Amino acid sequence: MDLRFSEADHAFRAEVRDFIGAELDPAVRRKLAEHRALTKDEIVAWQRKLNTRRWATPSWPAEQGGPGWSAVQRYIFLDELHQAPAPEPLSFNVNMIGPVLIAFGTPAQQQRFLPRIANLDDWWAQGFSEPGAGSDLVALKTRAVKDDDDYIVSGQKMWQGMVQHADWMFTLVRTDPVAAKPQAGISMLLIDLRSPGVSVRPIHTIDGRHEVNEVFLDDVRVPAALRVGEENRGWDITKFLLGHERTGIARIGMTKRLIARAKALAAGVPAGDSLGAGTLADDPRFRERAAGIEIELKALEITQLRLLDAMREPGHGPDARASIVKVKGTELRQAASELLLHAAGPRAWRAAENEFDAAADADTTIASTYFTLRAASIYGGSNEVQKNILAKTVLGL
């Protein structure tokens, strides 16, 4: 096993870093460094810059409009984005529905949607979770009834991220309510969110942001030509999609930035009488806590590199061990956000007027970052679900 990067890998990292330095708007970089929300226009503009080099779709094969990168190149690219920081390409588009259409879509669907997905001409949303079907996704109840060449769709979706910006939603529906196994009666449809019968209601979360939503589908007519794959075989597609989603959730570079920000804040906080004129950064307990997260993060990074080494082998597909990276990665990001909250102290509880207020003090985003990351161990399949996957597929229990 060789975990070292090659000379070509180092040259590729330098190329990515130089591109980000030359092309990224400094105002966008600052907003990300301070954990502020980006506007839709900022996200779209950056993805279109990446797409001029085919970098907006890092996991796509070259024949489908991607760069045809290796697993190591994809890792380096995302690591540089996270540490810059720079925006990732929109995950709903390029990590979820794009690979699904490449693997399961018809030629007509691929021709119609893939170029627009890559260039963010269409913004996609994920229509999976429901009020009674989150981690237990097979319990979904949204119905799709065949009517000649259409489906009539009725139901409710919950926690749909960024759907207030979206044009389309890839949606799981129940097409066979009496299937012997609930997984066997699920299909995937592509729904135009401008269709009659679609309505969206915002959900404002505890961090004060509007990122998630409810979507109501009231007798929405969807052409059968917009079904992905075979009818009642949507669960196979879902497992494929979720495997792509969770491989990028660890975001090691983001955790490194959280720790660095916590240390920088701690260096300006008087530690009190116990350390005389010292700062919180000199406090042995703070330093021990930061070092503990960094040690575990380095171990996680090596684990991820080991998986990447295995993926160099021809024909090596998604690895169930990626669940390890997802579980530990989200736990460490949460721990780093707690460290940052501790370093900020009472300053963290000041709030900006709104999530896009770039002129507000940087400290106003710390509490919201902490609250946002409480959900990191849930989305993409909860950590409890990931442990079940590991128990079954890796340990054979």
C-alpha cells in the first residue's frame, strides 16, 4: 500500500490551487471562511466557471462531460476547495442526479438533462424524506398512479434542502402499494417544480437559516418518460445514489478550517487568573482538546487515503467502508464546531440581521455553524444507519 501522492498528483494540486486563487471572487471566499450563506447567483457563477474546464462534475466520466479524473484527483480537488475555501459544485446536481442518469437514465434523459445539470442551468433538489420516512426511507407514502402516459403524484416531502432555488426534483414515489416488500414498490420520477399542484413551504431551522423546506404534491401530472429506470425498481437506484452522496460528507478540509479558526479566536481570548497574562490558546485543557480532534482527523485522513488506494484498482466501485469515513468525519466536524463555540464564548451568541449579511461581524456565524452541524450525522443516512451497513457488509454480522 502506497499512501504517498505522486509528482503528477502534486502538480495537479498546484493547478487546482492556482485556478481557485485566480478565479474565485474574494468576497465569496470570505463569506465561506466566516461560514456565511452564499446567494444562488454566487453558487451558479462559480459552478459555471468550474464547468468551463469540466471541473464542475469531478466524478463524471469524460464521455459524459466530466474530467475523467481518478479517485485521487477527485480527493485532491475537493480538499483544495474545502481548504481554500471555495464552493463545492452543487451536490444535488453533480453527485446525486447526474451519476444516477449516467447509470440508469435513457439516452433522451441524458441528452436533455446532463449538460444543464453540469452548468447549473437547472437547479435540482432531492425529494426523498417524508414526515414518517426519514432514516426509514422505505416507509415513504407519496403515491404515483399511472394514467395513460403520465403518473399522478400526491404526497408530501420534508427537509428538502435548497428547494427554494430549485427547478426540478428527483423524487421517490410508491408505484406499487401492495408489493410483497416495501422496497419493491418504489420508483424514481423527475418532477418539474413549476408543474401545477407543486407548492413549497419554508422551514426555518434553529440556526435561523432557511435551507430546508416542505414540498406538497397535489395531483401533479408527471410524464412517464421522466421515470428513471424501471417501474418499482427505484430502491436499487436509491442505494446507488446514497452511496455517491455519503462518500463526500466527511469533508476533512472543512474540519481543518474549523479547528484553525477556533485556535485563532482562542489566541485573542484572555484565559483568566490561572494562566496569568496568557490566552485561552495557552490553556492546557483547550490545547489537549484541539490536539485530540486533530489526531483523530489525521487518522481519518489516512483511512480515506487507504480507501482511495483501493479504488485505484480497475473496476473497483463504491466501498461500504466509506461509511466509516462518513460516521467519523461528521462526528469530528461536530467536535470542531464545539471547540469553535467554546473559543468564541459569549460573542458567539450575537446574531446577524440575516444569513447573507456580509458586513456583520464574523463571530455572528459561529453559533449558527454549530447548530447546522448537529444535522451532519443525520443527512446522507444517519450514523446509526451507517453502523448497521458496516456491521452487515464489512463485519458480516
